[in-house]
Amino acid sequence: MHQQDGGTKSRQVPIWEKSNLTMEEAAAYSGIGINKLRSLSDKEHCQFVLWVGSKRLIKRRKLDEYTERMYSL
């Protein structure tokens, strides 16, 4: 993002607006521990994990759907 005066301005996107979260961000956002998130996302049919090479990202909206289903049981 460039300012009109020629400088650059960095903008950090709030966690709740990001599509994909790191494990640390997902833990902070959801209140679920990193180890539990890792365990859940290791499952073959996990729908809220996105693998980018060996990096594990968490799809925020899918994680929301998952936690809503789990808490409504």
C-alpha cells in the first residue's frame, strides 16, 4: 500500500479478518491449544487444514464451522 507522499504503509490484518491462520493465530483465535489443533488437523479428513508444502494453515471459517458443530452437540 503506497501513501500519496511516496512512503509505504504496512497494514496488519486482524486475525478475525484473515482467511487462513497459522497454528499460533488459530490457537489464540479459537482458544484451542496448539497441540489439540495439531492432533485434530492430523486427521485424514480434516476440512479446516490447508497444507502449503509442509506448513500447516488453518482455514478460519471452516474452523468456526467445526467448533460450532462440536459445541452444539
